[in-house]
Amino acid sequence: MLRLSFFAAGLVISTGAQAQDLATGQGRLEIAGQAPAACVLNAPIVSSAQNAAFASTGAASGEIRIVQLGDPQTAQPRAAAIDLALPVICNAPHRLTITSTNGGLLRDGGNARNRQSPTGFGELLGFQINASWAGQTSSVLTTTSSTLVINSAGGGAGDMDLNIVVPPGGGPLVAGRYADTVTVQFQAAI
């Protein structure tokens, strides 16, 4: 009899547990993040060059060296050109700006107003900047405008093609070292 009562009690307990509704908990977890607008420019790769060479001087800088700027017989500039492919990723609308600091190759210690001309020796030699990016192409002659701009309404990834062309002739140059700084800037829209 004792055995039967334990069995009955056990049966009552197990039956009671099945009849109760178990309370369930539910929660909600949201995961959110934000990718900031950014443009990343990597080291350029030389596609082609004529009378010019490129050397990297850091992660975000380099130097284009014109092998022979002036003809030793005529003092006229020699043609030079270089094509660079710059790997870029921009994840938002953005603006590409390429700027020539001097408005051309300026002789060290020279006067930018003393431009190259057929009638006299010059100290400023203009060059052409061509850029292709995100399906757009733009060009500028540095002595006319020192800034090239390409606006992009969306993000973009791939190579920005940069072409620098120094034309031959146009008038003799004063002897010396000629230089300019060309700045390539990608700025994500805010």
C-alpha cells in the first residue's frame, strides 16, 4: 500500500507538471553600426612613361623625375609623359581634386610671371594634367588653371588614371632645377 501511494503521488506530480503553462521569456537585440564615409588612396603604379620615371617616397607620396627636361643644344624643353594608376576606394559621393602648387614647373628661385615664351627665356613651364575616374575624364593645362576637379555622385572603387604631359618646345628655359608639387585629393562628401 505504501508503494501504491508513492506511485499515485508521483503520478499526480507528473500530471500536474504537464498541465501547467510554462512562462517563456522573449527579448530583442538590435545590432547596428555605421560605416563612415571614407576614401582610401593607395600607392600609384606606373602604366607607361616617356622621358620620365616615378619613385615612391612614402605610403602616400612619390616623385616624378623628368629624365632630361631641357635639350642641351636649344634649351627648349623635351617632351615627357607619365601615366599612373592610383588604386582608390571611396564608399560615398566624393570629389577628386588635383592641384598644381606652382601652376607649372617653376625654376628654383625663379619668377612664376616669367613664363616660357618663344621670344625669351622662361622660368615657368606649364604641363597638362589628365585624370579619369568613375567614368569621367577631365584635363587642365597648369598655366591656365592649377586645379582639376571631378565630382562623383556615388561611391567608386578601382584605378584613377593620372596622366602628366610636359609638351616639347615653346621657348627656351633658364638653366636650373624645375619643380612643382601636384596634390591628388579624394574627399568624401559629408
